Amino acid sequence: MSTRATATAPSPLPVFIRLKLTLLRNGLRQSTGRAVAFAFSALAGLLLAAVVVLGLVALRGNPYAGVLAVILTGLLTLGWAVMPLFFPTGDETLDPTRLVMLPLRPRPLIGALLAASLVGVGPLVTLALATAAVIAVADGALSALVGVLAVVLVVLVCVTLARAIATASTRLLTSRRGRDLAVLGGLFVAFGAQGINLAAQRLGRPDGLAFLEPLGEVLRWVPPASALSAVDDTAHGAYGRAAAGLALTVLALALLLWWWQRTLTTLLTSPDASTLQAVEKDSARRPVGAERGLARLLPGGRTGTVMLRTLRYAWRDPKSKMSWAMSLGFGLLMPVVYSTQGNRSVYIALWAAGMLGMQMFNQFGQDTSAFWMVAQTVATARDAYTELKARALAVALVAVPYTTLVGVLAAALIGPWSAFPEVYGLSLALLGALMATGAMASALAPYSIPSEGNKNVAAGQGSLVWSSFLAGVLASGALVSPLLGLTIWLHVADLHALLWILLPVGALYGLGVAALGLRVAAPRVVSRLPEILAAVSKG
């Protein structure tokens, strides 16, 4: 009779916890600067958490304590969600592809990774903030008991969410597009800081806390904030709402674990799409020279080719993408900021046209030293005009719809609707003027954009950039002044019924000014090809 020996595989959980601690210790030993940076960031995070904890505890008994606790939990969850996208190298254990060769099953692997994720300053801060939020809203033994469960659920949902997003986007974050996303992290932080600034200004008013109630009513049903709202509901005797809030958070945790396990299994068992076989398969499937998607709608010849190249630069080049993202973001953010601060004028929609029109400046700088290939194809002023016109059309392809959108939103939110034709006409005229001056600046004052590093201009060209920018802004203002004078005259003369003519006049004027500017700049591009190539090749 033979006996079958059964051996139970040891749990990887303690191994992964030791691995996390070892990686943290070895990372701090690499350099003194890294250790100081870690200590400073950890101390700053703990001090900020301590201030928030004291504030929440002090709010105990305040009628708005529950709203603030729910909103804080929502912001905390958002931070955990975006952290793996903008800081993918902050934790080496976030990359599960390092574990492909190990004989690990997905379920025990998830448990080990989750336990390792609970080791660190971030989970400790989350635990402290969630506990303080519970203390602020709990009232009674049953509410405190629900609060203990809510704290555990909040921490688990936050950590699991970060891990699931990191796993689902691992290959993206290790690719070129992932590095581009990291570049945009600074823009995200800037917008977030501006939003916090606006919220702080609003909270400083006598009725500041009251405006948070609508947001709190929405977030109280969004996990894991719904677990915090369950504590408040239990304290007020609303046991049905409390049970629903806890059930939503438990369901969200289960779905996140299921999604994490599914993406982890797919990641560890499927081939990388960047391998040679995948590239060859994709190349065989796609005909040579065939364009996909919206690229097929572009015009033929040199115009369509240059437009496609410009749009691809804007999408693929990290610094071009950053510039476009800042223009799009601030073009919409500035009207919101000004209107929130009390400057409620529909004319702030002109920010969108101004920010996007600036994309026409230094068109050849984005080519860097590869501009020599463009220079080889420019022999006449007609060639240069076609090149500039195609680049301007690529900018207009994004700028015109976006300017229209911002104008409509400004008229709808700020009003009155009757001001939309004049504002939109002025926006199109300003966009055309910036196209014209941008073409001239690209020909007369080009500068290099280094491909490496954080600088957006080569050494020694800073004064050239600012002088070109200032001259372009002043020249654009002068070009728009006739239409601006017409607008002022119609208002002063009380001819408000004729203000609608500013829309067609502004569109035609902007189109004419842009075409004239491209015509004037084209011969200068031809005559200055060597100088342009030398200027954009520096750095």
C-alpha cells in the first residue's frame, strides 16, 4: 500500500513583508540624499496628518463634522488612486512583472502583496485620518463599533485600489506613454493646488461650510466614504442607511479584489505586446502607408502630412504634450478661477483662445535637429507657406473647437447668452492674430527645446524666448485692436442689437489676419533656413 505525501505550500505573506522592508532599507542606504528626502517627506506627511487629526477631533459634535469626514475620505481615496500613475517608481513591489518566473498562484500572491502594501507611511497616515474621522462623527458604543469596521474597510479599499490600478497599468507605466504621464503629474498637482486654494477661500467665508453639503450628500454613497457615512448614520439611528453604506464599501472591496486578481492573472500569463512577435503581427495586419482613425480625414499631399506630423508631436513628444496640456488646462481653469473670485465676466473666455494660439509660436523648435529634413523640402516661398499653413491648421483643429466649447460654457455659466457672439468673434480674431504673429516668431526668433532634462529652452536662449513672447503678445493685441474698437463703439453707441455681427466679422477677420501673417512669414522662412536649423539644434 502506497501513501501519498501531501505538502502544504508555505504562505508567501511573511516573505513579501520582509521583502518590502528590505527594499525600503536598501533604498535608503543608496545615498544620503535619498534617505534625507524620505525622512523629510515622511515627517511632513505625519505632521500634516497630525494637524488634520487634531482638527477633526476638535470638530466632534459640529453639525458639519460628518460632511467634512466624508469629503476627506473621498480626497484620500482619490490620492491613493492617482499615486501609482504619477509615482510608479515609488515602490518597487508595485511591478508584479518581476514575479513572473516565481511559482505563485494569483490568490495567495494578492494576499501577500496586499499585506506588503500595508507596510509604510502612507497606510499609517490613512489609518490615522480614518480613525480621526470616525472619532469626529461617532456617538455611542454601536457607532464606535461600526467605526472600527469602517476604518478597516477604508484602509483596505484605498490600498487595494492603488494596487489594482498599478497592476492594470504596469505596462503603460513602464512604456514611453507612461513616462509622458509622469511628466503630466506636475500639471495635475498644479491644478489640484489651485482647486485647494479656491476651496480654502470659499471655506473662509461665514457660510463656507454650508457649500460642502451638496458634495457631501453625493460622496456619502461613494465607497469607501460610504463606510464613514455609516458611522454618522448609526449615531443618528438611521440603521438602514448605515447598513447600505457598509454594504457598498464591502461590495467595492470585493470588486476591486476580483479586478486585481483578473488583471494580475492576465499580466503574468500573457505575452508583452511590445515584443518583436507582436510588432511583426501588427505590421503584417496593417498595410504599409495606411492611416487609421481620424488621420484618414486629413487632406492629401504635403498639408495632410505636415498636419499629421504636428499632431503626432503634440501627442507623443513629452514636452509638446506638456505644453498642449497646460494650454488646454489653463485655458479652462483661468475662467473658472476668475469667476470664482468674483470677476464674473464672459470675456474671460478669451483665455482659451490666447493660451492655444500661443502653440503656434516656435513651431520649428519642436523639430529640434530633425528640422534639417523639413529644410530639405522647402525650396520656395510656396513650400514654406504650405508648411506653415499645415502647422497652423493642426493647431486650429484643436483650438477652434476648444475655444467654442469654452465660449459656450462661459456664456451658459456666467452669462448673458446675448454676449456669446461678440466674445466668440473676438476669440476667433485673437486666435487668428496669434497664428499670424506665431508664424512670424517661428521664422524670426526660433529657439531650441532640449529633448533631455527639465528645461524647455537651451542655455543662452532665455532672453530670446521672452522677447519673442512679449513682441508676439503686443503685436497680436495691435492686430485685434480694430475689432476691439468696433466692439467698444457698438456698446457706447447703444447699438446692442448689432453686436451679433461681431461673430462673422471676427471669424473672417481672424482668418484673413492668419492668412496674411503666413504669407508674410513664408519668404522669411526660406531665407533663414540655415539660421533656423542652427537655432533649433542647440542643446
